[in-house]
Amino acid sequence: MPPRPPQQTRSRRTLARIERAAIRLIEHEGLEAATIQRITRAAKSSVGSFYSRFDGKSELEAHLHGRLWDEVAARWSAASRTNHDGDADAALVHALFDAL
């Protein structure tokens, strides 16, 4: 995880581009193909910018895992609150699969 959330809009955008680029590379070519060089190139960012946010690829992976599970938890919670028709289990499972 990055040590602290970015404060400036430009920094938040850069982080978002790095996240999206990493996810795309991992989805299409696998984790091994998602090198820092390729991630930063796809994100139109610099390697230095990457290292100002993460200590390395494993820290980026941990950050992405955390983001994924935060999204799953949020969707699960929202589905739990909104479904009161007795079909809550199915809605929760759908929310989980949608997030993944």
C-alpha cells in the first residue's frame, strides 16, 4: 500500500493510471508480464513516479488486492442493506461476482 493517500489531484490521477495499467496488463498477459517498466509505460508515467508510491511490484500487488477487497466489501454491504425480499443470498453472491 502507498504510505499515504495522494493529496494533489495530479498525484491521484497518476496513481489511478498506474492502477488501471497494472490491472489491464495482469488481466491480459498475467502477473509476470506486468513489469514495472511496462506498467509505467502503459500508464504514461515514469518509473520514478511509480517508486515514489510503491517500494516495488509486490507492494503494488498488495495495494491492488486491498482495493479489490474494499470494493467487494462495499458492494456486499450495499447489497445486504438494499435487499429485503428474502433473496438476499443471491444478491450478495451477484454483488461479489460483479466486483471480481
